[in-house]
Amino acid sequence: MGTYSRRNFIEQMGWGLGAAVALPPLAAMAPARAPLGAPRQLNIALCGLGRYANVLKTGLAASQHCRLAGIVTGTPAKAAEWKRAYNIPDKNSYTYQTFDQISANPAIDLVYITLPNGLHKEYVLRAAKAGKHVIVEKPMAFTEKDCREMIEACQKAGVQLAVGYRLHYDPHHIELKRLGQGKVFGQVRLIEASLGYRLEGISPDDWHLKKALAGGGPLMNLGVYCVQAGRYTLGEEPSAVTAQFGPVTLPQLFKEVEENITWQLYFPSGAVCTSSSTSNCNIDRFFATADEGFFELEPALSYGPFKGRTSQAAFNFPVVNQQAAQLDDIAAHILAKTPLPAHISGEEGRKDMRVIEAIYQAARTGQKVTLA
């Protein structure tokens, strides 16, 4: 892998396509889509206009059933730019101070929260209170307890809560589920799933380096993808965790959050998933070995282009816009008034946070942590 910065990682949207071998259909593991009820689009307001919002606007443009209808930002210059570029009326533009007024706006159906991690809980609760459906980015919150509170608030308000798990809509990751859960190569014994990039030119004031806003370092920012990959490839929940903090090589930056962390998830089947998330080197890899073969992706957990291989042949699937596919599935369920699928629900976000909390506990204490 070549050197790339955090901005490269976020904005890397170049895609490739090729196939070395034809593979069986993925329909069995693909997300089930709800039929659309009313022939209309879901009107979405983006809450936070930072890096990922600029990725999402591409997905919104490609979406069949969603449209960018509103914005929430604390920066007047951004508000003016987005309103002009996307024809957003003044009445659909909010600041963080005026956000709660969105409750009186029938032109907004859903709020997509792309704020720093430490603000996720607050704005999910405020959006639910305003009667709006919610999508929140990963990690869902700082603690499992916070996740439960967010889920309960949305249930009480009668709105749906989704977490932005884009990789569930990528055919390469649907294939990982098929190969692992379907035991195509027998029982999976070992998974390695790691994601990291070398920080270049980041300001010491960047929110990712602040405990209060980030909650942690690369485990919170990137490690959730690794935790997810192990869980959905096996279709199991881990029963125990061990973990180790890595060295701090950039002390001028990593004063509040970890720079490197490695962990091991132990599953009831006997499988082990070992992962690293880091901010001082580039890695983007998934590898699984089973009784009768292996399968892997590299790149694997970023935005691609993904490249897959098994012990029998290489595989590559047609490129999809992960964000557009995710948005359309969520819209289909909301417009049809059907529950969101479990794999992108708030409950899924809670399960990830349960594991992440255990990883931090294991790294701090040096002890194996059992997950009840």
C-alpha cells in the first residue's frame, strides 16, 4: 500500500472492476430490501458538514429514494455554500442552536448525524424528540449504556434509528458473510482484520485527538470496522476479549487517546479474530482461514477498490456506491413503515460498543475480559 493521509482515506472514492472467476449469486446473504410504499423520496437533513458529509453527498446524489433536503451546521460559510450548491431553502437550514426547531418542519423526514463521536448521543436524542428518523455514524456512542438510551429514546418517540454500516451493502462483504457463515471452506478458525493509516499533517487540535469528542483513538475511529468484520463473517458474538495498547510514536499528538491498539476476540465456535487499528502506519486487510481453505480482501475495510481472493480463485464484484445502497434500503423500510433490518439497527451499534468497551478494559488491565 502506498502512503496516504487521513484525507486520502476519507475521500478515496476511486473504484475498479474486474473478475477472475464467476462466483455463485450472493442473494442468500444480501440485505433484504423492503418494498417501497409511497412513490416519493425520503427528505434527509445532514447534521454536520465535515469530511464524511462530503462523501455522503455523492451517495445522496446517486440515491433513488433519498434527497438532500436540509443541513445543520455551525459554520455560516458552509451553510451558504451548501444551500447554493444543493438548492436548499433557508427554512431547511439550521444551526446547532436552532436544531430543535426542525420538529416543526414537515419537509424533513430524517436526520443523518455525521458529527464528532462525542456529539452522537446528544443529537440522536434531540432528533428523536423532534420526531425525526435518525441515521448516526459509527461508533454509535461512547458506551453501551449510551447506546441503550439512544435506542429507547427513538422507540419512545416512534422513530427508526439506523447506524451507518455501509459495508453491509458492498458485494465483497456480502461475500465474506456467505463464505464464513455458510462454511464454504469449513469452520473458520482464524480471522485477521486490521485497518490503519499514517496521520500526515493533522493539527494537534483535530477532534479525533481529543478524548471528549472522539472517545478514543483509532479503535473508535477505525476499529469498529474490524470488530464488525469478525462478527458478521462468523455470524457469532465474541465471548471474551484480550487487548494490548501499542507504542506511542507521536507523543505530540497522542496525549489523550491511543495511537495503536491490538486485540483478540474469542468466539463460541473456537474461532479467534485478531485485529489492529493504528494511526502510525497503513494497513487495510482482512484474512480468514478455515478447515479447507482461506479467503481474503486487500484492500478490505476502507472505500476500495476491494480485491478478493480465496484458496481457489480471485474474486471481484461490480462496484456499488455503498452510501447510496445503504440510504435506499433505509428509505425503503421507512417509507414502507417496516422495521429496519437488524444489521444496521441501533441494536447492532450497541453490540459493537459492548465489544469496544471490553477491548479498552482488557488493554487497560492486561486481563482477559469475559463478555456475558
